[in-house]
Amino acid sequence: LFRFSVLASGSSGNALYVETDRLRMLVDAGISGRELDRRLRNVAGIQLKDIDVLLLTHEHSDHVRGLRQVLKHAHPRVFATEGTWAQVPREGDGPEPEWVSIRAGQRFEIGDLTVQAIPVSHDAEEPVMFRLEHSDGTFAVLTDLGYFSDAARHALLGCRCAVVETNHDIEMLRAGRYPWSLKRRILGDKGHLSNEDAAYGLAEVFTQRLEGPVDVYLAHLSEENNLPELAELTVKSVLMDARRDLLDAVRLRLTSRTEPTPLTALTDGEESGNIVQLRRAP
Ligand SMILES: [Zn+2]
Ligand SMILES: [Zn+2]
């Protein structure tokens, strides 16, 4: 069994829940502990205290905002690079959390998962992305990356499902009200993937090799500089241009800041080819 829900995704906060026969795991904890607990109860019928593994990608607050609460209520093994762990806020009264030091490029086992930590270009201390391999299929989380690197392309190969950053629309960002220094950071090699970056990266990977249906969750959208419809449309049109039948196999799904995606098994949905449209936030 491998089931997951994108609990929250966007520049304001990111968390992913994964459960297998042996693990109840979070990848990042970038929303409050209270919200994590509420969403876990609603979507998976469990509580925050039931989490036994936490993977951290990097120390930015939209990925660790709820960390203190997670460590207070649950007692997970935390997998993070040395650089990330040195930067995260975690002081509290409780016992020192169980930290497992990982490195970019490393493969390691957690329960019934093989995890690969993938190096990433992003303006954090020692950030990584993750590829999770399970007997039911392979799942990749590719967010907070400055450009679509070879490592990112590699991580996508053979995936049944991937969470991929479509952070901003370049024109919206350029025309928007962010200060120039911030715009330059986001657009730079250590910033975030635009809709176009993600689209061309995905097209390149999937025109080269596609072994079966793939669900791609468009993730980490900027509230200020993107729209879900625009991200979807951009990726869709680039994929269609690359190969007309690509969208028969690559299913695009949206994520949201406010609403978790339904708990989904990796083996689900092999037939359905429709875009899942989440309810817009009020
Ligand atoms: Zn982020
Ligand atoms: Zn970041």
C-alpha cells in the first residue's frame, strides 16, 4: 500500500502526507501544527501524533512552519541534511528529536520505502528533493528548484506520480508588484520553476520515455504571480505541442493552499484521464 495526499501546496506552505503498510510520513511541515492535525484527520483519519517519519527538503519557513508542533506532538524520525537541520527552528522543552543525517545523492531505506535524496539548486543551506520508491510504484517530489536539472529529469523517469513545481507565470511575475531583487531571486538559478520551465522539463522527459500513465500534481504555486488555470494551460499546451497524444498518459492535477488533495493510492486512477479540478479557495 502507498497512499498520499498533498496536504498543502503553495508559496505560503507545503506539506505532503504519505502512508504505506509500515509508515505514516510527512514530507515537509510548512503549515501550522493545528492545520496539519486538522487536515490529517479529515483526509486520512489520523492525527498529527501518529506521524512517525518526517522528511525535510530545506529550511525555508513555507516547509518547516509546523515543525515545532510536529516534534512536540509526534516523535518522528527526522531525515534532513546537516545544512537543513542546522537551520531549522526546533528548540523546545521536549527531548532532542531523532535526527537522521542524509546527503544529496544518497539512497536509503525507511520501512518499505527506498528514498533517494536529489540535489537541487535553490537558495537554501543544503536543500534536496525526494524520490520515493515502493513496490506499488515510484513517486517524486520536485519543488523549490531553480531550474529543471538533469537530476530532476532523472528523478522523474519511471514515476507513477510526481509533484512538480509550477511556481509562477513569468509575465505575471515581471509585471507584478514584487521588488526587483525578489523577482530576480525567483527567476534565478536558485529560485523557483516557472510554469514554462516545468512544462518544457516535463515535455522533454515524457517524450523521451513514458512507460505508463503518470499523474503530475502542479505544485507550489505563487498566490501573487500565478493562477491554477494558467499553470495547467501552460503545461497542457507545451505537452500537446511536444507530442499530440502525451496528455492521454500524463494527467495533470491541481494542488491547493487551503484544501488537501484526496487520499489517493499510487495504483489508483489508471483509467481516468480527466483533470481533477479542486474547488477554488473562497
Ligand atoms: Zn518553498
Ligand atoms: Zn524554498
